[in-house]
Amino acid sequence: MKKHKIGWQTTKKERLSYYLFFSGQLIFNTIVMSFVLVLLLNIGMNEILAGTIILAPKIWDAVNDTLFGFVVDRVHLKGGRFLPWIKLSAIIMPIATIFLFSVPDSMGVTGKCVWVIVGYILWDTGYTISDTPIYALSTSMTNNMDERTTILSFRGITGAIGGLLASIIIPLLYGSNGVNLGWPVTAIVISVIGFVCMLPVGFCAKERFHEEQAEEATFKELFSALLHNKNLFIIIVVRFLFLLTFTMEVLNPIFAQYVMGNEAIASVLAMLISLPTILLAVLLPTLTRHFDKTRLLLFCMVLYAVTSVIQYFVGYENMPMFLAFTMIRAIGYGGVTSLMFMFVPDCIEYGQYTTGRRNAGTSFSLQTFVCKLNSAIISTVTAYVISVMGFSAADVTSAGQRGVWFTYTVFASVGAFIAIPIMAKCYKLRDKDVAIMIACNNGDITKDKAEECINGKEK
């Protein structure tokens, strides 16, 4: 039963605090990424303006992710390479979230736009400071591949639980069908919970392993190494494409309020989407020991894409069928999002094996950038698409409701259909090869021996 834990290097306290961090992070991620669009509609902005406001701060995002990844890789603080940043993020995130959701009603449209942009930029910066170091920390806590895979898998469980709780609680707090606290008080409640979850890992985790580099790498050299990491490039592209049209989470509160007529339904939909993700995160450590991650990822992408199209034709009038297809789609989506986070550590090992440099901070910062860019773009794209399809929160019509439904189902599958052949044909890294590369990177076997094993020439 415990055989796979041989050689593990972290303590239970470390792992629990690491898992808990993601609960808090996903709480903050959920309130902003899933509810900021409906917030803007609620305070009187039209769909086009709201979508543009969400996209504007990403100009800063394009700079801060890559810049901060470089800082993490090169700046060595007294308390560690990653932990000081993690502690700082636990303070910034709640402050930024409360500010963003406390737009004064007395402000005009211009004032509200400026308020939201400033709050979003502050929140975005805090999220970058939290995301890049916490993923890079997994490569520093342990160099045991099985342990790292398990840690990242259970991260998915606790993260999904945090996101699920936030998705359920938030509509019940702010909406008229719940306790009607309004957005500012709701943000305060959510931020307190998120802060309590994020803080412990900064004091419990231990950094054990850092790559030794004979000489400092320049900014140009770091990105040159990344450009030669073809597998990392493919994973980033596939993730970006899959999430580019994933509208379910963004449209949940809008679909519930403006199509179904009840904000509380968003809590039910959030539960149906999150529960499969939690279950899959529990099963993934076992599944990845028996099946290659790439095959599992492709299966989940196909499942999500096909059932999304089918759900459009089934419709939402039949509630049991609607809920059933929502959960089936969520199984595919949950598998994709849980598995995606496991590929970047493999690509880091591949990068070190081929170039001699791990570049963990820069690699994970690119992952963070894609996650946030996707979240911002999908909110903007969703706002634009539902507007083009005839939806207006100020004057809801049946045609507009049909447009929301099309965007919620068929449009949501487009990115997946594009990403599937790219992943199937272009990503070449396999789990068995990664294990050999890790052994070589750790000095357990020579590069020549590793090449023999990978190329199947070992006798």
C-alpha cells in the first residue's frame, strides 16, 4: 500500500500546507475569473465595455509574468528562492480582491473603469507572485518523480475544493436569491477564507533542491533555452487553445441569472463542474502509474469536445439531461486541467537534460501567464460573443438567451477540437523517458546511459 512512498522527502505537514495553499489560491481565482464579468454587468457596464476593461490589464500581465519568472530564477532571498514570495502573495491577494469588488456606486462610468483596471492590475500582480513560486516550489521540495506527481495531483484536489466552495458560496452571498450581502462584503468574506488557506505553506514548507549553475545566465540565454524546449512550447500552446473558448465557468453566473432567472443555480452548476475535477485529482496518481499522461489527456479532451456539441442539441429545458451532460463535460474538462499541471515539471526535466538548465521559475511563470491570459481572454471573448449573438443584460430577449446557450456549449468546444491534433502529433515526451531523464539530471546515470535507455538500445 505504501510502497510508492519509498524515497519521499517531504513531511505530511509540508504537503498539507502546500495543498491548502491551492485551496486559497483557487478561491481568489474563482471570485475574479468567474464573477468579475457579472460584477461589471451588475454595476451598469455593457458587454463590450466590460470585456474591454477585463482585457486592458493584460498589457501589464504580458510583462510581469516573464519578468517575475526571471526574478525568481535569479534573485536569491534570505528566506529561500520561493517561500518569501509565497508569504508576500498571501497578503497582496486579499487586499487586491477586496479593492476590485468594492467599486463605489457613486462613481461615473469613467471612474468605475479606472477603479476596476487598477484593482485588476494589483490582483494580477499578486496572483503572479503567488503562482510562479508555488509551482516552482514543488521542484525544490523533492526530486522524487512519484512524490512530485502525487503532490501536484493532490494540489488539484484541494484547489478544486477551494474553487468549488467559492463557486457555491459566492452566488448565495451576493445575489438577491441568497443573503444579498452585495459584492464588497462578499469579497471580504471570501478574502479572509483565502488568506487563512494560503499563509501556512510559507512557514511549513522547506526548499531542499536548487540547480547549481556555474555561471549566471542572461535573460536572452534563459529564453533561448525555453525556445529549444519544444515540449514545453507544445504544452503551453495546447493549454492556451483548449482554454481559449472554455466559456462554462465565466457564463455560469450569467446563464443562471439572465437565462434561468435564479443566481443560486450557478452554485449547482459550479458543484457539477468541480466535483469530477476533485474525483479525477484523487484518481490521477493511480491512473498515471498505469497509463501514459499524454493518452489520458487526449481522451479527456475528446470527451469534453464531443459532449459539448451534443449538449447544445439536447438543450437545457430538460433539467436532468442538462445536468447530466454538464457533469460529463466536466469530467473531460477536469481531467484536462488536472493533467496539464503535471506536464510542466516533466518539461523542466527535459529542458535540463537537453540544455543543462532547469529554468523552473521561468517555465512556471509562462504557465502562469497562459493561465491568466486565458482567463482574461475568455472573459473578454465571452462578453464579445454573447453581445454579437444578441445578448444584452439591460434588455434580455429569447434570441439573446439562445446566443448565451450556443456560447456555453458549441463555442466552448472549438479550442479543444483545435488542440487535440496538435497534442497528438507534436508532443513527444513520454513518462518512461522522463523517469530516465530525472535519473540522469540527478547524477544517478550518465548521459550516454540515458540515451541508450531512451532510444531502446540498452541490452
